[in-house]
Amino acid sequence: MTKPVSIPARFYLTTPIYYVNARPHLGHAYSTIVCDAIARRKRAQGIDTWFLTGTDEHGQKIERSAKLAGRTPQEFATALSQEFRGLWDRLGLSYDDFIRTTEERHKRGVQHLFATLRDRGYIYKGSYTGQYCVSDEAYVEGPPGTPCPDCGRITETVSEENYFFKLSAFERKLLEFYEANPDFMGPESTRREVISFVRGGLKDLSVSRTSFSWGIPVPGDEKHVIYVWLDALANYITALGYGSDDPVDQARFAKFWPADMHLIGKEISRFHCVYWPAFLMAAGIALPRSIKANGWLLFDQGKMSKSRGNIVRAETVDEVLGADALRYFLLREIPFGQDGNFSFDALVQRYNGDLANGYGNLVSRVVNMVHKYFAGVLPEAGAETAAEIGLRKSAERAIAEFGPAFSELNFSDALKGLWLLVAETDGYLTANAPWKRPPDRSDLDHAQLQARVLATSAECIRIITALVYPILPESAAKVWKQLGLGEIQDAAKQAFLTHLAWGGLKAGTKLEEPAPLFPRKEKDAIEHMQNLEDKNNSSAVAAASVGGANTEPVAAPQAAAVAVNAVESKAPARATASPVAPPAPTAIPAAIPVAEQHLPAPQVAAEPQLAERQVIGIDDFSKVELRVAQVLVAERIPKADKLLRLEVDLGYEKRQILAGIAQYYEPEKLIGRKIVIVANLAPRKMRGLVSNGMLLAASLPDGAPVLAGFLEEVPLGARLK
């Protein structure tokens, strides 16, 4: 297998395309911001760069979610896609193209790819009977009632005619390719996982569905729609013009493919590192040069997830601190490829420490003093002393070290090293104190010291600003102007990072008036952001209750009740299949495992007086999503006297719930009964099983539960208000 050859004259990078099951949150923004920073630096190095992002809009889950929201799938997808694009524009992201999988150009390219694979003998027709997770659009091995290994939801049994891709034919070829291209996958943990997965054996993959219609039809057999992962992965080539007869599209594809970097979340690494290369090999298309997986963004001790209720919107941080503060925090605080913790407290601390008191304060001091002592005109530095020589060498070292660290995606280390120069420059300024004249210096000597110190400090600021521009584009643009250098975007177009060296800020340059960059934030900024998120979550849940929002409800606060449940994630399970059944899935572990918990025995407490009860507002109540469900399966759990395993139908999906009611209800008498569940509770794991909900029940004086029910007919999935 030939090793991909780097072509530095152009660079093509992509984000994952985001699934339109809810509005974007900080986890989505993280991946896209990383790509934006890479794209900005590449362009500033004179490299012709194409930066692609977009949305994934097909599949059974979208079809069902749209129906639940009272919209067509196209309307549902369009509204959510606009949310993503609107956020990227608000954050000032410099993407070159935004692909939607419902676009005609994408449909044309996907059908061309499918036909090519079929014509080359890699697709055949068969049938599949087995379990399928609609939430993750993934095949799962196991008997009926098997929970998805990733999201915990009960899988559905499907039996349908399918087309299959001969994935098994590429096991050896993929392993050979990985060996020949050790840098193809990263980080190392992803590489090890993928190689182990392939060595475990590959089975043929189902690449079409016939039980729903929201997707791209198989060319020549339109009762089939193309499997959403084959559809979605193809966006990387369809956006460039693959499958088009237009010469402009063909030229773009020829210029930019293969991709230099696919940036993805680690939970979808197998789809990108196994299935995607196999599809491309089978179609005779060159493989991407690298696929890099970022870790998860953790908040409230878990991966950000809509159904966990621990998401944070990028808009909240932008409104209070600005987009650059968010960019800096994400790239400085989180080593790329690792999971990283996010909190408003850590964000404000980093903002105040590094940006307000560090970089921003340094710029303000120097620009103000140049205006105060030299009428805003940069003076001649004069001869260097040992202090200036040391600072110049530090700046040159920062230039030499920042680029390689950035290229290796070590953003945190790159920024850490650059901020050493910020601190050293600030220390140099303080040590020489150009604002005061020592008694042993004449006015002339003092003026020379001022000139030397301020000119040297200003040049350090120029170096810092040029290097940090891809990460702090808005703030760097302001500083560049204050230094009298004009528009930094113009400098970037002139590839200013290819010739960055000491001495670029010349004496006689007129500095602009100083302007604040990062006003220091007090503790109320944390409270403000938290209040914005609380308000947003309450509004989103209220809107979802009337079918007016394309978002999933957030998790309810923990409450006294009889059972608990599992998380929703867009982390697909291993989606392989054979004509008979798929292979065993390999679960991707949650960011923080949910510890096994056992339900306490019911306790009877005295009825509290009204004044003693905890009073909640309507916003708190609206966070709890109560829905009508029907029991499909009820059975005892071995060696668990108090627990029943229930499978319930919400009308739009099925779930598994573990309930501590085995001492009070016979399992067979529950089947067919309509009950009320808390539908947006965070997951729990008990006896090795994940419970995905909570039953609503009254508690009698003796501790016995009585399940809530209805005297009138109500539809499944109806929400209680």
C-alpha cells in the first residue's frame, strides 16, 4: 500500500457533519473551533485551504423525531441545520463550505458512489433480521430486548431486505494500510482501538434500509434507502463535487481530494477509520491522509449530552465573555485527543488569568505608555542590553516552537509556551519600569530607557499576536490595529506567518488609540452564564412540550421515585451486519462510567407542613418531562428480589426501565398497562443493566408503590403538564 504523499500547496480539512437531532451545544462548537483555528493558520502560511462543515439529516431517527414535532422531515432538518450554520456564523468561523445531506449535490454523489460500489462487485442483495438502535442508527447483536451498548435504549427487531457491502474483503487491506501509514489515525488510543477492532474480524455491512423512507434512494431500486452512515460519510467527497459532470466541480475535487485531515469525535472513529477507507478502496478513490479524533467535553461529571441535561450553549459564553475567550479556553485547557472538563468557574478563571490580567493587560500597558510618552509613535529601540537580547531570544524560541506544536495539534502546549513569552515580557516591563525615572538617571537616559523598553515590548506583542491569531482572531485583529499594522486579515492573506521574525514592527509606526480587550470579569459572570443556561433549558423543554422546538428535553433533577435510567448519545454502536445477523457490537465506554446502584427500600416519612416543604418555580417543574408509556415486556431479574425489567413503548421509541416494584406487582399483570414515566432522567446502571427512565408512583403508608394511570384513553408519548 502506497503511503499518502503530503501536498503542502493545498490543505483540505473537515469537521464531522452534525446530526440534526437537537440544537448545537459546546461539544459541537469545540470540534468546529479546532478546525477553524487550523484553517486560519494554514491560510496565514500561504496554503490554499478548504474547510468543510455541515449537517447529517437523514435516517429513521430524524423521520420519527419530525413526526413527533409535527413537521415533515425536511422542515425538521432544515430548522436544525440553520441553527448550526447560524451559530458558526455568530462565532465568526471561517468555513468555506457547509454541506447538507439533503442537498441535491450530495444525493447525486452518494448515488454515484453506491452505483460504483455495486458495479465493482462490492454490493449484493440479502436480508437482515436482528436488532437495530434507531437512536444511534446502528445494528446491534443480541436477542429482542437487547439494549444498545452505547445509549442504553432498547433496540428494535427489524427484518427486512437489504443491500450489503463486502466489508469482510477489506480486513487484510486495512491492516496493511494502517501498518504502512502509522500517522493515519490519532491519537494513539484511537489507533489501537481501531486496529484491534479490525483484527477481531469484519463482517459484511448492511448499507440499505427498507422499513422507512427518509433517506437517499438506492439507484434503480428505490424501495431501499441508503444506510445513513454510507450516506453521511460520503459528504467529504460530494461537497467537493464527486459525482458531478460540471467541470468546475470536477476541478475542485481533483484539487483538494484526498482530504488532509478529517477531524472527528472519538465515538465515531470506527466508522471513519474502518468503513470509510473500505468504501473508498472499493470505489477506487484515494484515502484521506489523516483522521484525528478529539475527546469528549465533560460537564457536570459526564459527556455533554442533551438527554443528560448537562449541555452548555456556545452562545452563552459568547454573550458574556466573547467567542475568543471560548476559543482560548477550549484549546488551552483541553489537550487535544483527551477528554476535557468544562465549567463556568474554570472558564472565568482562565479568562481573567491569561487574557485579562495577562495578554490584554500587557497590550494595554504598552500601547498606553507609547501614547503617553511618545505621542503614539513607536520610538527607536536603540542598542540592546542583555535584557533585550534575552527577551528577543525568547520571542524567537516561541516562533520556532509554536508552529510544530500547533501542527501536531498540541494546542495546549503551544499556548502554554506562548504565554511564557507573555509573562516574560510583562516581567521585563515591570523590572524596567519605564513609567518612573530613577534618581540616578538623567531625563535623556530615562527617555532612552523608555524607548528601548516600550519598543522591545511592542515587538514581543506583535510576535505573540501573530502566533495567537488563529486562536484569537477577533482580539488579534484589534491588537494588530492598535500596533498600527492595519488589518490582520490582510496580513494573513499575504502569508505573514511564513516570514514571521523579530524586527517587524518599525520605529515611527503610529499606534492607534488603546481600547480594552478583555475587561476583567467578576464572580457574577459565572452566575450570569448559569442563569442563561437555566433559562434556555427551561424554554427548550417548554417548547418541546408543544412540539415547537427541535430539541430534546434536558434531564430532570433527581427525585424520590421507584426507578431510574440511561443516557442518550449520538455515539453509534458497531454497525456491522451479515446477511443473517450482525457481529457482536463493541461498546464505546461512557466518558464517566455510571456506577451500579441499588434502590433503597421505601421509607415512610411524616407528611411535612407546607412551610417546611421545598417550593419550586414553574421553570423547575418544566424541566421534568413526564410521558405516557405502555408496558410491552415485564420480567424478574435473577438474584434481584426487588427489581423488574420493563420494556416500554413511548410511541416514538422503546426503552428499558428497571423498577423496584417486584414485591408489589406480578410481571405478567403489567403487560399492556399504560403508565407514566420521567422520560428525561439521566441514566443509572443496576445489576449490569441500564435503566432508561423512571416510573411515576404514589407511596402508601406501608411503603407500597401504586403506579400512576389513567381513566381515559391517552396516546402513547403524550406529555403530562
